[in-house]
Amino acid sequence: MQREMLAKLQTAPVAVVHPGTKGDETELNWINWFSDYLPKRYMISKGIVIDSTGKQSEQIDVIIYDAQYSYFVFHHDNIILIPAESVYAVLEVKQNLNKAHMEYAAGKIRSVRELFRTSAPIKHAGGEYPPKPLHEIIGGIITTTCDWESPIQPKVAEHIYNKSNLERLDLVCSISDGTFFVENNTFSEDYQPEIKPSIKFCNKNESLVYLLLSVLKKLQDIGTVPAIDFSKYAEVIDIKYYKKT
């Protein structure tokens, strides 16, 4: 699996001249890879995340979002708009891992995590479940190679630890060098930057399969996304009332 994926990722920069097209090809390879290996309850696309207040994120290379309970997606000029409630994870795709790209990815992730999310009660045959607490959106960066000389662990850890909660990187993958899995021990209002989470990593020979297992583990921890409160999205529409007298 790793050899096949590397062959695809390394073909794009050689075969394609235009930088933008190279990036699009690499992102598509990653989208297809996640689509092949993640359970079908998840959708994977490139797009923009939106919320019920009208705000939107920056464009995200890989969005893993719900396809079962809160599938509610718009298409506008070939851009996919995904509601924030449906998002499990956002990943930035780059050819190589370095400080600038980690900073760039952190900014993209922040633009998603700071969006407003609703959570509606869930009806069932016996009554109603209360609104599900909001989960932490997974954020990360995936690359093919790395600009740093081996060992890269100190550099990666340094840039992971320097991030705020909204900008934190939960997954960092360089296929040629290894995958880093951050065990977050505090979230949201409990986040304490002075408490450094544990970072697990693997060697380069298992980087891709460890990335997949890490994503699956974090998705498993989330469970299911909250139900969208569609009335909040409707509030931005100029709705009028008619009452017969």
C-alpha cells in the first residue's frame, strides 16, 4: 500500500509542470486514498467549511465529514461547502514537511475550529436524546517528503508544542520519514498549553499504515457528529409570517 501511494505521489511533481496542477493532483491522490480505506460512513472532499452565522473557513485540501446523520452539502462554482457540524477532520496537503508548511496548516485548521457549530436534540421512538456535546475537530498535515535532516522528531515536536489549542496539529505525516500521532490530554476550555501531550511516532517504513490507523483511532474516539440544528441555518433567511385575521 505504501509503495503504491508513494508511486502516485511522486509521479505528479514529475509529470505535471504547473505548480497549482501539481498540488491538485497530490490532493486528489490523498482524497482517493482516504476514500478507499476509510469506512463508507465518512465522506472525503476538498472544500470550504461554513457555519450557520455565514462565516467560512479557508479552502481545505482534505475534509473528512459525515455521510450518515448530518449530510448537508452545497456546491457552488465547483467548490464544495460543508457545514461545520459535519466535519470530523481537516488535513493540509503539501509535498514536503517544514516549519512554514506546519505554520500554514495550523492557520488553515484554526479557520475551521473557530467556526460556530450547532447541536440539535435527537428524536427517537421513546422520546428525545439531548444535544450531543461538540467534539474536537482533528487537524493535521500530510506530506510526501521532509526538508529537515534526520532525526526529524525534535523539530516536529517543537512545532507541535508551540501551537495554541485552535491551531494544534493532531497528526503530522511525512511518508518518507514517519507519522506523528499526538495524544491530546486536554481540550477546549480545559486546554492548558503548559501541559505537553505525548507524541507517538513510527519509522518511515510504516508511516502510511500508521497514518491510517491513527486517523481511524481519532475518528473512533469522536463517535458520531452532532445533529445539525437546521433552524439556525434558516435564521439567516428573511422569513415572513402570514396570519389570517
